[in-house]
Amino acid sequence: MSRPLILDAARTPFGRYRGGLSGVRVDDLAALPIVELLRRHPSIDPALIDDVLLGNTNGAGEENRNIGRMAALLAGLPTSVPGVAINRLCASGGEAIVQAARALALGDASLLVAGGVEGMTRAPFVVPRPDKPFADRLESVSTALGWRLVNPRMKAEWTVPLGRAAEDVAVALGITREQMDVFALRSHRRASAAWDAGVHDGFAFPVQLSNDSPVRRDESVRPETSVERLGKLKSAFSESGPVTAGNSSPLNDGAAAVLMGTEEMASSLGITPLGEFLGSAVTAEEPQRFTLAPVSAIRKLLARLKIDAADVSLWEINEAFAAMALSVLHHLPEVDREKVNVHGGAIAYGHPLGASLPRVVIDLCRHLRARGGGLGVAAACVGVGQGMAIAVRV
């Protein structure tokens, strides 16, 4: 069995909804970080890439014909390089990394590109096919986020809006609006400081669009916000609930690509790996309790690897909602909060669904390396009641 290694990674800045990346087709967006990786490593023969595995949640728009394969072709890889699209909703890009690691460990591949993409601005409206001919009218449905075209056989509590489900779980745990807003402010301040300090240099790269100014930084980071400003925002999912747009992750556009390979391949290419993939776990809960699924995923992963929480140097928990992150930490009191999202999280950086977990995993590796190495665990909640956790060692 080969040790699966994370060799390098590149990502676009995460554009805000209808922001600086909204003019880029989703399939073109997916190709950008692959092109950047090859630019950084001119010694790599692209024909050596065994497969391109990209996570994508929507699949209904410009990415509808297997985004992995389309990105490979648009990035200029040889036509002999295959590609695949993977969907585990918010963990789609993480699932791509997991499947790449398994292929490397089993000897099915020696060099792979994994990652993910989401162009939430360009998610199309769809028109369901009518149940009867000559329908009186047709109604369109947005595919940008959440439930759509819901099966009537699904239990009503399973299909509540994601933010409302996160809110219900957090309120039942006694988590307050103030705690959520303080957590959101922490995310923005740490993310802004990280960008100012150059923490993301060498991972995020600028994207130049025609004659416009390049997009250089994540557009949803709000360094100017405050608890007072966050406190003035209205409830987003209920009449007076604590979850607001300010303590939730935004809608975003972005893509990430992760170069993964065996020890032999890393040595032959002269690449010092970012980290080693150690293992993963996925678990599931009732769909409306999806924000708690990372708890069982983390516990399952730690038990499988025989690791205690105290052994983990850094944690990255994808901040779909402050309500979600705080709910997870409520059930994991053994986790040192000062080791969680040390440079902020998705509330600030953004959450372009398919690209989110690759960003989290690579940030984890890079932050560990800056601190001299160690064990790291990344986790995310997944719609329809799932959770994923991934462990790395640097």
C-alpha cells in the first residue's frame, strides 16, 4: 500500500455572489487552478496524470457534462487524461480528495488531480417537466442552494431550509444569537488578518478577467464588520431566530485543485509534499440534524486512527453557519477552540460548495507546516444529514 500524499494545491479567490468571478463559466472556472498547478510545476508531463476528480454540488448548469472531464480538456490536458464529477453536496471536493487517496493507496494511480468547483452565481433556474400535458403554466426553480424539486414522500422535517435546521439544533442546545455573532466576527477578523499577513500566498492565485482588475482576495471577507453591525441584521430563516446572513456562510464562486501522488512520484518530480492523507470518515444523522453529523464523523475517524483529540494540533471545521460550528464544538468539549479555524473560516472566506473542503484541507496542511507540523483534522457538515472528517499529517 502506498502512502497518499498531498503534493501541492492552488485555488482561485472565492468570489462573492454576483461578484468578481460571476462572469466566468463554471467549467472554465474549474480549469483555472489546474492550469495554475501545471504552471507552477513545468517539469510535470500532463500525460502522467491518471485522472481528474472534481467535486461539484450543482451539476445542473455549465458543469452538467462531467465537470472533471470538461475541466481537464479546458485546462489543456491531453485527451488521454480522464475525469470524473463527484457529488456529496458540501463535502464533494473532500470526497474527491478521499477517492484520490484511495486510488493512490491501492496502486490504481500514481498522480492525480482532485478538488472541486462551484459557480453559485451562475446556477441556472430549471423548469420541471409537467406531470400532465398542456400545463397551464410552468414555474422555474433556482438551483443555487438547498432543496429543490422535493419528493413529496420525504418527511416534512427532513426538507426544512438548511439555515432553519441549523438554527433549531443550536437553539435546542442553548446557543445564543450573541455567541453566533461573536463567532462570525472572529472568522472575519482572523481571515482578514491572514490575507494581510500573506498566509494564503502560494495557494490562492489572482484571476484576471479581460480588462478588469484581477480578483486577488476572497471577496466575502468583511474586516469592517462588528458585533454591533452583525446584531442589526434580521433573522434569515424564521421570524426572530438567531441565524442571520451575517453569521452564515455566503454564496460564492470558486475552484480548487489538489495535486496528489505517491512517494515515488513526489520524489521523481522533486516536490516536497504539503502533507500526508491519513484517513477519512463519513457518517449520517436525520437530515434536519445535519449540523451534528461532523461530531460523529470526527469521533469515528479518531477512533479508527487511534488518535485522541489532544493529539490534534489544528482543526478546520467548515463554517456553513456559526450555529453549526458552535453546535459541533458544544458536543466536542475536548477540542481546544483556540486550535479551531485559526485563520478564520467559511463565514468569511465563503462557501463555494464543491470547492470548500479542498480549501479547508489545504489550509489545514499549510497552517500546520507554518507551525512546524503535526496532526490535523478537517470536518464539514453535509446537507441531507451527513458529515465528513479528514485527517492529515504534516
